[in-house]
Amino acid sequence: MAGYVVYNGFWNPKQPPGTVTRLIKAAEHRGIRLMPFANTQTAVELGREITVHGFDVSDFALFFDKDIRLARALETIGVRVYNPADTIAVCDDKAATHLRLAAEGIPMPKTLVAPMTYVNMDELPSSAFIKLAAERLGFPMVIKECYGSLGGQVYLANNRSELKKLVSQMEAKPFICQEFVSASAGTDIRIYVVDGEPVAAMRRRSKSDFRSNIGLGAEASAYTPTAEEKELAVACCKILGALFAGVDILSGSGGQPLVCEVNSNAFTAAISECTGVDVSGAIVDAVLSRERQR
């Protein structure tokens, strides 16, 4: 049995990221060979058949990237992809994630999906949407580009003027607006779910930012989630079809847990270091279990 770990070569041009290295080492301990594979090493060729250049067909691939087209191509040529391309796609699009979860009654911050727009238009988007967002969500308000990572495409508008400026900067980028959950400003809980089990959890806190991303300076500490939080995280993964994922949860009024995001290829370093749980090992075990069932 052999497989690949696919990662983003643009962000990691010199060597695989730490999460990939941890997965490879975890597989080695279990007698399985995982090979790193950057999406920049290949091109998908379409003709009478599909060719993924540089990719020798293997049993499976752990996909720790968001290159959906590559993931779909691999699935088409018979490679079993974990997580599946459809799961990666819905998790990568914040609006799609919230739409899917809202349809199943998952509690989340109140969210408005901006209308689709185009570049070089007079209003981006309509003034009617800005008015509605201000009325429904109030200020401060969180604005998130639908596609983004590590908190870099998440913004805060403190008034209508700032909202209008941020919206105009989006141009044709899809985005959502969310209510600001003041009780969770600068902090959240990440629960890492693997094969239907919450294997590790951490609380992230920032002293200088409303976002709680580790890459933006937040600190992590081990956390023991409540039964409700565990059930919520597991339910999200089931709905989205994720074998493994990091589920980010906020604490709303009265302590009600609210799902913020679901990350289908969440990093494992911080949560493993602060909890002592071998999350990479759990992921490899789950994948190998699925493979052996075949």
C-alpha cells in the first residue's frame, strides 16, 4: 500500500510543510509509504483521457491543499482522495459551507451572502445589500472573502462607511457578512475530528486581534470540549463528508456554541503540540482503515 500527500507548492516552494512531514512520519511508523507531492509539480492534461503528469497512480492521496481541479482529476483517474474533492470544495467556500450547514440546522453566527457581482460596475455590490447588512447584523460586522486561509481575508467594519469601503475593495470576489460575536472576540475553540471522533481540541486566544488565528499571533492551549461542542463538531463533519477536519466554534450569548468554519485540511502542529495528541497519526489510521476495508 502506498500513497501521496498533496500540498500547495506555491506556499511551500522549498520543502513540504510541517503537517505533511508529520503525516509522512506517522505513516512510516505504521509501515506505509507516503510521498509528498506539490500541486506545482504537475499539470492536468485533458484529451481522450485524463493525465496527471508526474503522478504515478497509487492507492490513495491525502489532499492537504485546495486545488480542487487537481483533486477531481485524481479521483477521475481512480485515485481515492482524502478528503474527497466535493468536501474540500464546500469547505473552501465559506458561503457554501454555511449554506450546507444551515440547511441541516447547525447553529452559526447570523450570516448574509453577498450577491454575485462583476468588475467595473457602478455599485459593488448594490447599496440595497449594504443597507440590509447594516440593519440585520449591526456594527461591528465581520466581512469574510469566501476563499481565504489563515485569517488573511477576514475583516472588521466598525460602521457603514468602513463596510462600504471594504465591500468596494472586494470587486468581484464572493464574500459573506457576519454578525460580530462579542463574547468570542479574539478567541475560539478548534476541535479536530477524525473518522467521527473528536480526537483533540484547543482554545486559541489573541490579545491584539479580533481573529484567533495562530499565524496572526494567537496562542493555543489544550481545551476539553463540552458534550454539545463535540456533537456539533462531529455533526458538521458528517454533513460535509469530511473524514477529518478542524471545526472552529465560537461561544455565543449564554454560552451557546456557534460554528464559525470547517477546515478540511487544517494544520496539525499547534493542536498536537498543546494537547500532546498525535493528530497526524489519527488521520493516517483513519485513512488506512478505510483502505483496508476495500
